[in-house]
Amino acid sequence: MKLATLKDSTRDGRLVVVSKDLTQCSEVGHIARTLQAALDDWAYVGPRLERVADGIETGAQPTIRFHEHDVASPLPRAYQWADGSAYVNHVELVRRARNADMPENFWTDPLIYQGGSDSFLGPRDPIPLGDEAWGADMEGEIAVIVGDVPMGASLDEAREAIRLVLLVNDVSLRGLIPSELAKGFGFFQSKPSSAFSPVAVSPDELGPAWDGGKLSRPLKVDLNGKPFGRANAGVDMTFDFPQLIVHAAKTRPLVAGTIIGSGTVSNKLDGGPGRPVADGGAGYSCIAEIRTIETINLGVPKTPFLHFGDTVRIEMKDDKGHSIFGAIEQTVTKYEKAG
């Protein structure tokens, strides 16, 4: 089952069920007007949405044309957005570039932060940037949306709570991160609104690529029409999603609609840093990673962060080359205050 949220005059849009090939959709306001409403009553609503999805594929369900440009992020706002850093290779590289030690417990205890969840960007919305000096960067990630998770959840409870899987562009402002982290109180200004894929997909739709905790397919990240990253999201993922969920729920419950992110997808190469796609490697899911490798190898970074007019595209395809989640495609624009 594939779900999306059409933009309308309300903050939360309206829920639709989307065909497997992402060409048609069916409005389901009579079942649940929004995705959050569906998640709140998933035991009852989920099976009804599944029947609509089956009807779309058989031609028994009325449909309208689906356009990715017409949608918001599946959850235009969420009760919680908690982003991990499950690919510890990425963390290790970033710390190595600034000559920082890598604590041993980073390999056994997940990193996670609570991001802003009140204003997600749509998958085709521009990335508004106030100043290029802020060092805007894309971060290609996988995320899951969960149902209610009890405090102190087990791995099995966490696994069973995963309702939907989607892609993320977790925009970061690298130039603002060092001073924020130096205060010892975490990210805030350096983490503006993120964007999510046009559709969120139920785990059963992913077939053998989904093992209950990881999604083993290449994440395609393009910058200005050129391949930038092709890292496999199931490779070098130190902590899978059930582990991240258990970590997040250690001291508090998670409510239905909480989004848990994987952090930047990152692959090693023969135990060391990866190579650019142009050199036969898996590339990178963010600019910061190639800059750290350039710093390690050359002493200075050479690849610039995003400029006004740059376009980022993040997508994942199946074995037949069909888009699974639709594409996040965003252009960086100069932010102009309305009015």
C-alpha cells in the first residue's frame, strides 16, 4: 500500500491511496481524512485502506490522476521527528576530518536528536535559504512512521510498530552546526525543515528488500542532474530501525505518527571511505561526507555546499527501474520574507 497527502487549503492536506506505479490515486476522506487520523486508528483504518489499494490495482476503485508535484510530505507536520545516525561510518568520517576521537560507545549506543516537526517541506517544494554562507547540505535518508510505542519497548514491539517507510531529505546548515554543538545543547537553527518522499509505503510493499528493520536498496541522490550518491541503505547500517525505536522509547512512549530517521545513508569501501560515483564508488548521500574525505586526503575540502539554483533529487527504484516512493526534487532558493 502506498499513501500520500494532497495539498489543499488545510495544514494537513487530505489522504489518498496511490497506485503501485504512482500514476493514479483514490481519495479516502470517508475512511480517514488525513494520514495522522489513519495512524491514530490503524487497526480499523489500515485494513480499509488496504482494500482501497487492492481495488485500485484491479480497476474496481475510482481514481484520479496522481501528480507528485501536487503533494505535501505524507505527514505535512508530525507529533515527533527523531533522527538517528545509524550509519556510524558517516559519523566516524566527519569526526576524523576534524581530528576528533570516536568514542567506542558510538558503535553500541545509537545517536539520535529531536528535529523540528511542525513544518515539513513538500517533496517538490524549494529549499528556502537565507544565506549561502550557512552551508546548506542535503542528507539522503530512510525513515519509518510508527504507531504507538510503549515506553521501554522490546525489539519485537518496535518492529511491529513500524507502519510505513519513506525517504527523507534532512536539510542541514553545516556552517551553523559547529557553534550550536559547541554550546552543548544540540541542533536547532542548523536543522531547518526537512522534506519527505511523495508517498509513504507499507513494509509489505517492499518485498525481500525489507527485512523488518533495514531497506536494502540503493538510494539515488543526484545533484544538478548528475549522480552524487548510490549507497545501499541496507549496507553498513550499524543500528536498524527497531533498535533506533527501542532507543527512542527508553524513557518515554512514542505516539502514533512519530517519524524515526536513519541518518545519512553511508557505505564504506574495503573498510575505508567510499569513492565518488564517477570513480566507480557508491558516492555519498550528503556533501559533508565528500568534504570530509577531501579533507582527509587533500588537507582541505573542495566540493562546495549548495548554492542558490542547485537542485537535489533523492529517489529509490525497484529491480525493474520503477520509482518506489516517488522523487524528492528540490531547488535551493533565496528566502524572501512574505509581505
